Amino acid sequence: MNSLRRRLILLLVISIVGVVGLATAAVISVRGGGPPPELTVPWIAQQMELVVRLLPGPIPDVLRVQFSDHPAAGKVSRTETEMLNDILQRRGLDLLAIISEKPGEAGQTASVQLPDRRWAIMDVPHLKPLGREWLVLAGWISLIVAGATAVSVYFTSVLIRPLEMLEAAVSKIGSDGVLAAVPEVGSAEVKATAHALNQLSSRLRTAMESRMRLVAAAGHDLRTPMTRMRLRAEFLDEERDKWLHDLDELDRIADSAIRLVREEVNQDAVEPLDLERMVRDISAEMATLGHNVSIGHLDKVSVRAGALGLRRALRNLIVNAATHGKACGIDLAVADKRAVLTISDNGPGIPPDLINKAFEPFFRVDPGRQQFIPGAGLGLAIAKEIIERYGGTVTLENRSGGGLAQTVVFEAV
């Protein structure tokens, strides 16, 4: 019962059923004794007057009168008895009347002493309970619960609509960290919530664009002094190669930073892609560039992603394995409706205490010993950004026999 919707529905249903149940109990308690004396006693007086006027002739069965030498047994109801005697006297009948409770059962009996000293006895009208009162009560409660539930569900959906709007807006946050626009329609509260979300989205978009422009400008501005330094290094005789090597490294860093920002901004259309074919094409391309890449078992499977972005991400992972791991093996399998791509190598792997940092920008296992390997340490960061944007995951794990395994998982389509 952690859902706010369920709690509100339960609270409303209990409240409505409780109120209606109390009202029903009150009505039953008031009406449980049958009709009030003001309605039944005059009717009894009228029937008795008719009996007296018909005597000594026959009494029709419709009157349902019994004659006895003594009044009906039972406790005398004083209020009703006084009311019946008063009515008979006002009708000009000097008769003794008694209304008593039926012993051992619900209801009353009226007894009137006739002029011939006999007693005329008849039942006082009484509302008897229905034969299947519990079944009727269960049906009544069921109708109340059904109606209360329908009303509660409707009003609960109205009450939590702003919260659902918040949840939907947060779930649609793009890879750039910006909220999708929310339509400003509905009640005043819903409009206010949508307006606040749109303002927040606008401020986030401005902040993200400012950050991206800053990184892109920094990478671009680095190229101008690096170009001047390269020209000056050409005229140096001593340590000229070291200068040019450092400048090449700076150039790769600036270029990688710009490409990382572009990956966050430029997003190609999502469509079903033949992952098996894409892996074969990239492997052939890497082989022509001199990388040691081998293909293992590849299942036929398609995934939803952007063609250019996914190709760039897989190329980065394969180049990383072939460059740092000496050789690269690729396998593609389908398990539980998921496409699992494994890129393994024969390199030294990554120390366990550093494997969680491998996707951080500019990461190197040993910067001092691997400066001879081209790259700025952004390949894995760019690949992770692209793969997660399309709903996939990428993980790293050291292989038991040595080397590193890069695993990419997508939902199969």
C-alpha cells in the first residue's frame, strides 16, 4: 500500500461506506419497530368501530378479527392503549381497549371488549423483516462499495494528476538533462505545475547549452596556441620530437572534448538496426586498418538505436580492445529477448579498484606508461554516453583467463 493513489482510493471508499453504513443503521434503528402509533392506532379504532356496527351479524373474514372471553396476553403498551381508548371515545364508542406486546415475538395485539362482554382481538400492523435480510444487506453494501470505488477512483485521478505530470516529465528527461515541454492545460493547479516545469526546463536548457559552448570553445581555442607552438617547434633543434609529441597529445584531447560535446547535442533518429550486420561491417573496417579483430558466434538480432551513434560507440569499444588488449574477439548472442554483445581482449585488464572509473573522461590505467598509445581517454566515455542514450548498458569485467570483457546489452526487437 505504498502507492498514493491506492491510499487515497482506500481512504475515500472507507469514508463513504462508513457514512452510508451509519446512516443505514440509524434508519433501521428508527424504523425497526414498524410504523408509528399515529398511523396504526386510528386504523385499529376504525376496524373495531366497523366490527361493533356489524354485530350481531356475521363479520367478514377480511377484517381478521378473533373473538375470545379474555384479552390477548402480553405486556400492556400504555401509550398506544391510551391513544386507542381516546379515539374510541371520540367516535362515540364506550368500549374498553388494550394494546399489548406479543409474548416471545415482535409485534402488538389490540383487544377491545364488546357490549356482549366478549373480546375482539386483531393484530396491529407491523413491518416484518424481509426473509433474506442478510442477503439484501450484502447486496446493499456491495452497491455502496461499487459506487464509492468508482467515485473514489475518479476524484483520486483528479487529485494526483499534478503528481503524475511530475513523474511523466522526469521520466522524459533527455540525455542532455533537459525536461520535455509539458502542455499547460487543465485546472489552475495543473496549469501552475506545468508552467513551473516548463520554466525549470528552460533554465536547465540554458545552463546545459552554456556548459557545452564553454567546453567546445575551450577545445577550439586550444588549437590556436597549439598551432603557434607547432610552428615554433619546427625551428627547434633539440627535443623537437618531444615537443611535437606533446602537441599531438594536446590536439587529440581538444578534438575528443569537442566530439564528446557534439555527441550530447547531435542525436540521430532512432530506428531498428541489424546489429549482426553492423558488427560484421565494423570488424571488416577495423581489419583493414590493421587491428587484430576476430569474429566468433553472431546471432541475427535487431535493436532500436541511431545508426551513426551506435556505429561510433561500437567502433570505440572495438578499437579500445584491439589497441590495449593486443587482440579482439567479438560474440553476439540473444538471451531473454536481449541482444548481448561481448568484446573481449587478451590484454592486462584493469585493476579492480580502477574498473569503476574506466568510463570517466580522460581515464588511463597508467598515464605514464601508455602515452605512446594514441587517444585522449574519451573513447569509453563517448561509447557509454551513446549506448545509454538508446536504452542499452555497457559494463567492463576482467576475464578469468586474462584480458578484459566489454559487454553491451540492448533490448531485442
